[in-house]
Amino acid sequence: MIYFIIAILLILIYMKIETTFLSKSVINFSTSPKGLKIAHLSDIHINKFYVSAYKLLSALNDAQPDIIVLSGDYIETPKNITKFINFLKLLTKNHKVYLTLGNHDHKALKQDAGNISAFIKAIEAAGAKVLLNSNVKINKNGQSYNLIGIDDLKQGKPDLQKAFKGIEDSFSGGCINIVVSHNPDMVFQLPENKVDYFFCGHFHGGQIWMPFHLEFRLMRSEKLCKMKCYRGLHKVNGINLYINRGLGNVIFPFRFFSPPEMAIVQLP
């Protein structure tokens, strides 16, 4: 019995330590550095964020991305806003940052338009650009990219018509279209022939691994989970979909075989 208790304690200690890890995933859609390089971060959950900021910033500086995109879930309550804004300022000091909101952000702000507006103003005052059903054009070495941010599928108010305003079909316009939204199941709502890449989070890669993917079977109802698309790179409806494991933690301050992740993506 004593050995069982010791084993459980050691596992819990490891699970706590894993929340401080930083895993760097490199996804190359092109071998040429001429295209846009994106650092994708997600699910900060600043109240349960244990990755060293120094470690993260050093990794970002080494990667030298053209932009950083964040795909939602930063706060749990309004009390977390100041801490998140201070974290965001560390990112915007040397990088261009674009982000959208996640379900936890909307819950924290009670889905109130005034609260959401104030949060967006604070974010943009910190130097980041919020893409909430909106888009921005980015140019690099003669190639144009549309970065399209869509509000959260479940707790937000996603408006695809507004988000894609002025966007041509990617196959006819010559512009590469990139979507950032929190919930991976948004992929099933995206318009045909208008999206090349989709960056999201939400699943935490399971956060705490269980045999037979029980963490997804017991806790997730999303369609992609039933398709066994839990984390990493997938091709869905012709779209290159990347599901980030996130940096922070939700409910429990533990991770198990699902370390915090920073994804570096090289586009054509």
C-alpha cells in the first residue's frame, strides 16, 4: 500500500512539473524562409500558467517569427485581466501579435458586450491586434496573406460573413488565407475554397493523458474528437488544421504526456 501511495505522489509531482515544460513544434509547409513564419500560441489560462516567461520569450526570439497568433482562452475571471495584459506586453515588445477570444474569455466576461469591448481595448492598448470576426492583410516578399479571426464557436458570436468580408477564394485570388479561431470544430463551418490554414486550440492535447484516449471520450463532445483529431496537424475538408496543446492549464494544475506547446509554422 505504501508503495502505491508513493507511486501516486511521484506521478502527481511529475504532472505538476510537466506544466512548466515548453515543447517547440516546427511545422514546415515550405522549405523556403521567404514565406510568412508564424508562432502559434493558445490557451494561456494565465491563472494556471506555469511556463517560464523567460523561457518562452527566449524561444520566440530564437525562432524569429514574423507574427505571433494566439487562439483564445486567456482568463478565467476579470481579476486575471491585469496579469494577462502584463504577459501580453512581454510578447508585443518585440513581436507583432494578433489574437482572437476563446470560450473561457467569454465566460469570464459574462458574454457582456461592454465587458468584451473593455477587454479588447486593454489588449490593443498593450500593442496586440484583436481579430474578432475581422481580417487583416499581411504582405511578405510579394506574397499576400489574409489573417482571419473568428469568434469562439460555442460561447462567442461567430460571424463568418463579417470575418471574410473582402476575402476572395484562396484558389482564385492568389492570396493565402489563414483562419485563427479557438474551437477546432469551427473547421466544419468554414466556407469552401476560402481557407488554406486554420490555427486553433481548446483541447489542450488532452492535458492529462489517459489510456484509450478516455480524456476525450469522457470530457469532449466535439466532432473532431470523434474523428480522433486531438492535437497537431490534420487535413480536414481540404484545410490544413493545426490544433495547439496550449500553454496553460484548466481545472487542474497538472499535465501528463501533453506538455505546453509553442508551434512555429513556416508558410509558403
